[in-house]
Amino acid sequence: MTGELVALASAACFGVTHFVNGLIARRAPGLTVSLYAQLGGTVVALVVALVSSPPSLAVAGWGALSGLGTGIGVGFLYRAMSRDALSVVVPVSDVGAVALPVVVGLAVLGERPSPAAAAGIVLALPAIWLVSGGGRFAGPGIRYALIAGAGFAVQFLAMKPVPLQAGLWPIVVSRAASVAVILPLVLSTGSPVTLRPRLACPAAAAGALGSVAIVLYWVATHQQLLAVATVLAALYPAIPVVLALLFLGERLSRKQTLGLCGAAAALGLLALA
């Protein structure tokens, strides 16, 4: 499987994870749902990782940094949501999560995508913004949304230096670190620590799929340019939109329709590259 397809598979897994947890968060506090999701992802990754050797301290450090980014991203995204509309904060955090790795790939790592890939990257950024809601770039939650985007960008960037030979232990460390960040946020905000089993089980299962998503993204970064892999994986907001259209009977806004068309065009350009 090519790096592009692996990154798209990562986007699909990320998208399903967010769709399922988004539905659960309608019936339980979002931070608690995210805690159970990260716990589920940690347990599944740990079970699989037991067959491999523990990583070096440096590799574990990169995994912990990725998990720290995940925890910061989730925590500040929910803070942003409590202060502003989803249509405002989600696009800001999504685009921030993509833009920083792209800049690092081009300016720091010296990546040079082909003209078609570069055009796809440029087109994907506004497409992600529009699919996510395309809100105004102003509001009381914007500062938190920008921090959330930076956190998610760190999640992506920190996986790039981890060699594939390290096995899944870096993913275990990453998920555990995200739990260590989210749990104090749950406690400090007064959110419940427990979920009913009928909500906890699907949240944990979705979190396990989230671990699969980050593994696929990690593999993609070793098969494709960081900038391209990140853009493709970050197209995941299109998945919840399509699933809501198919299963919940929701309607697309004009912005979302335009964003999906832009995402399709970006995929075409990146495929040509």
C-alpha cells in the first residue's frame, strides 16, 4: 500500500473515531468521553506492543511528546468549544494542526513536493476549513482553538522521528501521556470520571481505532513526505460529515459542499503527484 493510501486510511480511522465520540459526547461530558477513548487506545496498543521489545529512552520521549500534544489538543479544544461555536473553533484547530507540520516539512526538513502535490496541499487547507464549518476567525474561543491546533500539530510532528522498527511501544507511551494530560482536566472541571458501560465501551472502542489511525499516519510519514502525509490524514473532518449525511439525515451546508469538492480536488492532485 502506498504512503498516500496509508495516510487516507488514517484519515478514515480518525474520522470514524471523531464521529462515534461526537455522538457519545451528546450524552456525556466531552472530556470524560475523550478520557475513555484514550484509555481504550492505550490498552489496545499495549496488548499488541507486548510482543516487541521496549523502546529506547529517546524513542519513548518522542512518543510521550506526541501524547502530550494529543492531550493539550483535546483539552484546549473542549475549552474552546465551551466559549465559542463549533463552527468557529473546529476549523481553526484543524487548519492549525495541518499548517504547522506542512511548514516544518518544507522549511525545516527541506521537503520539496512536486507542483501537483504543492497545489494539492494549498487546496486542502481551505477545503479542511470549509468541511469543518468554515467559521469566522474571531471569537472568545479562538485563542484556545489555536493552542489546540498547535497541540494536534505536535502530535503529528513528534511521530515522524520515531523509527518503524520501534514497534508499538511509542504509541503506548503516546496514549498513556495523553491520559496523564486529560485526567487532571477532567478532575479540575468537575466532569465525571465514570461513564455508563453502554457509553464507555463504544468510547473505548473508538479510541482503539484512534490508535490505529495514529499508527497508520506514522507509517505514512515514512513512506511519503511529512507535508503530504499530514494533509491527507488531516482530511478526516470529511468523514464525520459524510457519515452524518448517510446515517443521521443531516444536510450539508454550502460551505461543507464546497469543502468536500475542494478535498476531492486536492486528493486528485496529490494522487497525480
